[in-house]
Amino acid sequence: MDAEDFSMASMRKRVWTGDGSQKVSDNKLSVRERFRRVMFFQEVDKLPNFEFGYWDRTLENWRRQGLPDWVVDERTAYEYFGIENWTWLPVNTSLTPVFEYKVLEETEEYITYRDESGCVAQINKKGDRSIPHYLDFPIKNRETWQPFKKALDPDDPRRYAHLWAAGEEPRISSLVARSILRRVSLREDLERLRSSDLPVGVSGGSLIGVPRNLIGFEHIAVLPYEDPEFFEEIVNTFGECICGVLERVLPLFQVDFCLGWEDFCFNQGPVVSPDVLRRVAGPWYRRIADLLVAHGCCIYSTDTDGNILPVVEIFLDNGLNTMFPVEVHAGSDPVLLRRRYGKRIRLWGGVDKMALIKSKQAIDAELQRILPVVEQGGFIPTVDHRVPADVPLDHYKHYMDRKREWFGVGGEPKY
């Protein structure tokens, strides 16, 4: 089928209805309103134009291909490409720092460092710097776990530092929503957050992903069998922290979505078995989901790369109703997911980044492939991870132009 067959010249004047039909509308909705409506399969004048960012070296490469010098980071890149965005409730639902960051060794090729969670990692100084190579992990037994239990105290005022007026930061173990409201109302940025035209998100923390980073891939894979009580204690402590923080802040702000971070899947599925995930983490996902719904937030997702097909049903059964970023090359597929689960599932991501590397024709084919699912609603199409450094600038512009032409996304580019 030719690309012209998919051209929608008047898309910006049309309205997605969620069932594939369209009608003309002159309504101008905010990005926040468009996000809410599309995620509930309702009418929108334009789809939100969201993306996932870039590798460190991507923008550097693109400047040699004609990207303006003033585009120096993700924020300025979004401005240049006409990409819209969301905003965050400034609270920490995971670890507070346990260690100080420290460079342990630096050579011409590598930097070896210890991060704030105590992980020792190595990153190359040349070429692409996307994922650190981890050398050592801080949690080896119950004794080394103890400092991390303390760093998951939901009463720690550092979690809420940006909610306070400058100066006093009281202990909040007896937190009362009304007293917090008086303090946060002194901060103009939080008042703007309450009236934001952008979707407001809150972190859903991590039950498996961060523990995997602290324990190591191989160890967390076997820990549920070698010491199930210890594994459950770790997951439960993270869950108590997440829920404790959300219980304190959700009464104060209307959030539109919750996005956690797990990254426990690779191309063959999750690092822990689906049975373990359902039994140990599932009840915490459900508790988080119920807490969100009780405060008017019905979009719940977690960032999980790789092949999520073995765990989707576990997510859905426990309230995680939005899959993100739906990494196609790793085995996930928005077309398959929608065919299998219908409107029970929302999708955010799902555009194969490998197509952006190959050619403009490959980009067209990928967007044509997912177009029927986008038309059904409940789908915000973005590249399924950060844009790699070997994507040509011309290909990326073509991708952005096609999104506007075929999907009717918002945002105005400056190129």
C-alpha cells in the first residue's frame, strides 16, 4: 500500500473518536485534556506528541548533520522538533541516597565509579554511553540490606523537600494534608502544577527493578528460591515506601498518571518468574492502583523495557493498565497487545526505533503498521526507547513529519 493512501491532510482539524471514525472539530484542548481523553478512548482534536528522549551522543551527531547549535539537551530538542511534554509531582518514592557518588578510577577509556546507591559501575568515555557496566552490587546479605531499609522510610523529609517553602523542613511522621497544603501553597511552582496545562504524573517507584540494581541480575533471579523470605522482605519494604509516600501526597494534587520503573524484562521475558511476580509483587501493584483510583488517577504504568508479553496479564490483573514503552525489537508489539487485550489495555510507546535507523521507507512501514491501533484510541505513539545515536537527523525529522501527517499529533516544529 502506498504512503499516499495513509495521508490525512486535514488531520489537525479532525477528531479521533476512539473507534477509528473521525469528525471535524474546532475545539482546542490543552495537552493535559488531550492526554486524559485519548487514554480513555475519547475524542481528541490532536494526539499528544510525546517522545522518550535521546542517547547522550545523538544530539552531538545531529549537530554535525545540521541541528542548530542552540539545541543542546532534551528540553531544547523538544522545542526544536515541536514535541510536547508532561510534568511531575516532585516527590521521591524510592531510595534516598545511601552513599556519596565517588569516582574510583579513571583511565583514557573508562570511568569506574560508585553511585549513590552503592553500585560500582564502569562507563566508557568514548563512543556511546547508554548503559553502565556494573561490577559490584551493595546488597549481598541481610546485614548489607539494613542501610537500604532505612533509606526507604516514607517519613524521610528529603522525599518531600520540593513541597516545602524555603527554610523549615519538619518531620512528617504525623503528616496532615491540611498542614502540608498551607506550606506548599507558598510555592508558586506548585501552584502552577495544580493548574498545569500539561499532564501531571507521579512516580510509582519500583518493586523489582531497583532491587535488581542493588542485588545484581543473577542474584535476584535465584533469590526467590534460595531465600524467599529475604526476597519478599525487600519487595515489601519498597512497596511500603511507595504506598506511604503516595498516601501523603495524593490528597494534595490531582495527578493524571502514575509511572513506575521496573526494567526487569529482557528479550526472553522477566528476570524473575511470572509466578513469583504475581505472588509477591502483584498485591503491591494492586494496592498502588487502588490508592491511585481512590484519588482520581486511573492511568497506571511502569517503565519496563524488553519482552513484556509474559507479564502483561499480571500487570492488567493488578491494575497496571498502560504498557510503556512497548519495545518492539525486544519482542513486545502494540498491534499484538491490542488484538489480544482490546480496550482493556492502553499503550504508550510502541514505535520500533530500529526502523528510524534503517530508512524513511522503513519508518513509513512501521507507522502504517500501527496506524489502525492508534486510530482505536488509548495509544500514545512514541519511539520505544531513547533515540540511538545512529539514527540520521533526516530520518528523525521524517518520522516527526509523518506523525503529524498520519497520526495528527500536536506541537509545532522549528525546522
